[in-house]
Amino acid sequence: MNEIIFLILILILAIGLPIFFKISKSMKLMEGYSNYTLAGAIGNLPNAESDVLVQDTFPITHINGISNDTSNKIWWHYPIFKVGSYSQITNNIRYPNNPDEGTCMPASMCGALYKEIHNKSNYVKPLPPIDPNSGTRVGYFSTLVNLLPFRTNIPNILY
């Protein structure tokens, strides 16, 4: 008797599981991410083939190909400044002249898409020291005493 029940159970599983998985595929039970299958990664044609990513900020070169640059030519575009500078210079370039900053992979992509532009200066001028009697400070800037929800006689509260 137990053998018959066991055989019927195996038969039900052998027939039922493929049917269940076929139904679940037809219902398209997928992961909760919208781009799980990368179905929308193609882009909107024809714009995906003619437009580049930041062409509204940097002018494009209209070269239909790659450049002749190699790693030996592009390394000097990468910003490297000395560490601990009192002149507030860091490797973080705020206004790049070109998005190709010497880190293109492959190197032949540097100079292939965007032209150089002349931006503002990347040098930061430190703010001058504040007057200690300037009022209540919020960070660097001072606020009017009348805007505070409380009154105090101390001109420069640091809380």
C-alpha cells in the first residue's frame, strides 16, 4: 500500500512540476527590478546611435571613430596635485575642460567624443576669517539676532 502511494506521489510530481514551471514562465514571474532582463537597455533609436551622453555640456567632435591616443599620451590629463596643500587644491576638478580626464578605457576613446572647452578656474579661494562679534553664526555665515526664536546677549553662540 505504501509503495502505491509513493509511486502515485512520484507520478504527480513528475507531471505536475513541469506544468507548474511552464505556467509560471507564461505568467512572467520576475524579479522586482524593472531592468532585470535589460530589455530596455537598447535606447531610443535613432537618438541612441547619434547622440552622446553629455553633448549638451561639452561639444562633440563628430568623429565617427576612435582617436589615436594611447595610455602613454593620456596619462597627463589626470589631475594629480600635492597632498596637504594650504592653497586648498585637491584632485577633485570642479570645472573640467573635457570629461576625458585621462582615465578612458580603452585609451583610444579619449579625445574621440568631446572637444575641449574653457571653463572657470578650479582654484578655490578660502573665505576670510569672520568677525567674532558678527552675530549668531550658522556654519560660516551669520544670522540676524532678530530671526532667532530666542533672545541672548552673547553675540557669537556656537551651538
